[in-house]
Amino acid sequence: MHSQTINKFSAFAILNKIPWSLVIMACLTIGLAPFAPPHFVEKLQMLWRGTLSKPVDWFDLIMHGTPWFILVLKSSYVMFEKIKSKTSKRQDGQPIV
């Protein structure tokens, strides 16, 4: 049985409760700090080269990457919902039952 409502404890419900302004501010502050060069970019480069080995480096990657991860998830979910709502309507505008 498919439910049209989102469970209030699901990951998507929690993601929907996070305001866009908070996600964007987190990306611009925590996600880019320190600003020259951003830690997140450095840690991704270290991960790509295979030199990300210290626990503090993994912590930095997770801390500075979390806002970006949330931004991608939230954006993807919103785009998926828009596509789903467009495809779930008949030509006369009535929802498909």
C-alpha cells in the first residue's frame, strides 16, 4: 500500500523541516571555512589521492561536507517531487488514482 503522506519521522520529513536559508548559510560558512582554500576541497583532494588517513582529516571532511550533502539531498528531493507531481496528473488536471 502506497501512502501519499510522508511519515513525520522519515528522513525526508526531517529534510523538509530544515529551512533553505539555514542550508545555504551552513554551506557558505561551515562548508567553505577556512576560505582560502576551503578545507572541504582540500579533504576531497586528499581523499581522491588516497592520503586522507588521520582521524582529524576524516572529521574535517565530514564536518565541512555535511552542509553540501544536505544541500544536494534537499535539492534532489524537491526536484524529484516536482517531477513526480507533474507526471502524476492526467491531461484534464485530475490526479491519477
